[in-house]
Amino acid sequence: MAGITTNTPALAGLLDAIQKNGSDHIEVMSNNAVVGYSISYPMGVLGLMIAMAVMQRLFKIKYEQETQQLGKEFPTGQPIVHLTLAVQMSLFWG
């Protein structure tokens, strides 16, 4: 069993188990595991994104209203803000 953040370690564990099995079909089994992972991983990510979009529409979530409501429920004296930064370091990027 693997979750959203444990699927790559699970693949590594499966490949290790296949290698230690000593079967005559190690290469085929390893390739099948990698192909299955390569197909299922993007579907899992896209499925989660689609599910979130559907739930937002289904429950009619309005983020502005929720921000205001949370500010009333948990008054910190500071506004809830977000900030997007673009980091540019020519030393690393050339």
C-alpha cells in the first residue's frame, strides 16, 4: 500500500523485492512495475486535481468569504495575506 507521498519509496521497495526474489523473469517484472508506476502516478495527480476542482464547485467554496470568516473566528490582529516571490539568482542560473 502506498499513499500520495509514499508511492516512489513503495516502487523502490517493490523493485528491491523483485531483485531479491531471484526469479527468471526479474527484468520483465521490474519493467512492468516501472511502467505501471509511470502510468498510475500522473493519473493519481490529475485525479486529485480534478477531484479538488469538482469539490470546490460542488460546495461553492468562496475563498474571500472564508478568509474573512476565519479572521473573525481566530482574531490574531493581523490580516491573512499571501505573497508570491520570484527568486532570481544569476549566480546559479547563468
